[in-house]
Amino acid sequence: MRKYFKLFLYLYVLIGFSWVKAGAYEDFFKAIHFDNVPEVARLIVRGIDPNSPNEKGIPALMFAIQSGAEKSALLLAKHPQTQVEFENALKETPLMLAAFHNQLAVCEVLIQREAAVNRKGWTPLHYAATKGNIAIMRLLLQENAYIDAESPNGTTPLMMAAYYAPPLAVKLLLEEGADPNLRNQGQASALDLAVSAERNQSAAYIRAFLEAWQIQNMKDEEAAKAEAEAQAEAEKKAAQDAQADKPGR
């Protein structure tokens, strides 16, 4: 009888603990949703894993970013146990989502914790450029983000900015060296996308830079041609001088 009593007591405690834990997880994600940072911190101290997923399988950090709970996202990003480099089902990372949602402080912390700035396919710069989040675009470029990164269909950050973002995002990328001549797999250029989206100012910036590229290319070609001609003339003169210096001449 004593044996069954101990088993019953053990099951009672285990079930009770599970109920309490389930309630704590609900409180945790509720606190994140309302950006209640003190409550989020308190629950982590009590033992909630900061990497816990919600009922849809979204890890807490991503949930905070997507919910616009920037203070909670910042707390989670800073926590030493929080994983900062992982992908969701759409192959998005926390840094990509923070770049999209214009959470600069979160981006800074994620980069400090070595979240990948450059990656194959869609990148944080694509996401920041799509929304025209200038400060984050600058941050990523300062961290050596590849400015002409190509998505799986060949779309670059400049193309995304040209179609979706304010003109200043396009201007920034062009000034930082983005190539306006590139085309995606659908053969659309940044200019094509700007025109199709009726973003006239962005289209004007791109045309200006295309013209500047063409002028610079002409200058480079002329300079290269002049250098080649000068080299050929120098080699011809050297050959003539060598011939003149031969004995008996």
C-alpha cells in the first residue's frame, strides 16, 4: 500500500509541476507579446528557456521581433543562452527579421553576437532595403554586407529597394556601389522594377547612376586604350634603340 501511495504522490507532483510549467510558458509569451520586459526577465530567472518556442513553433526571440516587442527582443538577444543564428521555415534568421522590422538596437546586438550578415540567398540587407530602413542598411554595409547579394531568383537589395522602398534607400545603395546594370532571372533590372512600381524618383536616381556608369566606363576604356598605345610605343622605341646599339651599325 505504501508503494502505491508513493507512486500516486510522485504522479501528483509531476502533473502539478507540468501544469505550473505550462502556465509559466503561457505567461512568458504573453509577457513578450505585451513587451513586459520585467516579467520576461523574471520568468527567465525562474527557469524558462529563452529559446523556448510558442505553440506555433516560433522561438521566443523571433516571436518578440515579429510582434514588435523590441525591448523584449533586445533582452532576449542579449541573454547569453539565447541562440541568435538559426532559420525558420522560410529560411529567415533573427537578424533578417530585425532588419525588416527596423529594430536597430536588436540588429546591433545580434551582429555583436556574431549573427551572419552575409549568407546564401536572401540576406539581412535585402530585408532592410525592402523597407528602406536606412540606419540598418548603413549598419549592415559597415559590417561588410555584400551589396549585390543575389536571392535565389537573382534579385539584389537594390532591386528590392527600387520596387518597394523610398527613394533614399535606392540612393544610398547606389552611392555605396550597388550595380544598377544587374538583372534577375526574370531579366528585370532595378530600373525596370522602379518603373513598374511607378517610383519615379527612384527611377531618376537609377538613370543618373546608369549614365554615370556609362561615362565612367567610356573613360576607363579610353584610359586603357591610351595606356596600351603608350606601352606599344614604348616597346617599339625600346626595340629600335636596341637595334641601333648593335655593333657595326
